[in-house]
Amino acid sequence: MAKLVFGMMQSLDGYVAGIDGNPAVPAPGPELSRYFMDHVRGLAGCLYDRRMYEVMRYWDEDQPEWDEGDRDFAALWRGLPKWVVSRTLKSVGPNATLVVDDIETFVRRLKSEVEGDIDVAGPELAGSLTAFGLIDEFNLYFRPFVAGGGKPYFAGPTPLLRLVESSRVGEDAVKLTLVPV
């Protein structure tokens, strides 16, 4: 059975995107990038909302300015199964499945059919899945920046959580691993 894990980098004040919609924290440095590369390498797949999927589509086609690390990440990302929850998209790219109806039933079936961790990306999607009791683990990656406002990590009611692990990762992040109570 799969485990659904919602994790995102965020500012110290809990925002994943700033008021302008851009990321609340700068791009990760080399050590944190390697950490996330290893994380992606261990995933069974990714479950995206429309916005996050559109951001991640950047990795679908090679870019001339990419370094070796970017090319490696793109190859990993392209190889992962992706499930995209959207009512507005009409199609999705390679190795992706569009999910338009009855998200709860689809995700329950997905969890029963897939082995390993499935990354959940997008606060609104994670909020909906949390309300259904489907998120198994929350990974909060705090970076030393203050956004002052924007899109919060938790969209909707905040679940009761229990801290199971904390660690420093990369150059400047602290990871908190929490599970629902």
C-alpha cells in the first residue's frame, strides 16, 4: 500500500509562495538539491494539483542552460508516474494521468494499488486529501526566510499532528516529519 506524503519548502512563517505567487524561498543550494534528488529517486510517483504540475512541466524538455544536476533531475522526474488533479486541463504530458472526477475514490484506489511513497504537491490538493484523511505524512522543510504573506503550506483546517522526526538537511533547511494524530 502506498503512503501519501505532502512536503514542500517554506518560509519560517509558513508560506510556500509569496504574495506575488513566486516561491516564498530561493532555490535550494547544491546540498539541498542533492537531498531532493535522492528523495525523488525513492518515490513511487507524484500526485499534483494543476498549478504545481504546470510548474514542474519545466522539466519535460531539456534546456541549454542546464547543468548535469538539472539533467539528472529531469530524467528522474520524467521517469516517475504522475497523477494530475485538474478540472480545467484537457490533457497532460508524458507518463502522466489526468484525474478529473471523484478524487477521493481515485486516491484511495491509487494507495491500494501502488507500493511506496507518493509525493503530494500543492497545498490546495493536500488540504482536500487531508480532509479525506488520506495524507499519511507531512514533511515541512523550513528555510531561513520570512515571506510575510502569501500561500500557506496548510490550505484549510490544520490537522492534529504528531512530530516523529526533525533533522537538518542541505545547507539551510530544517525538516520536520509529522503524522496525523
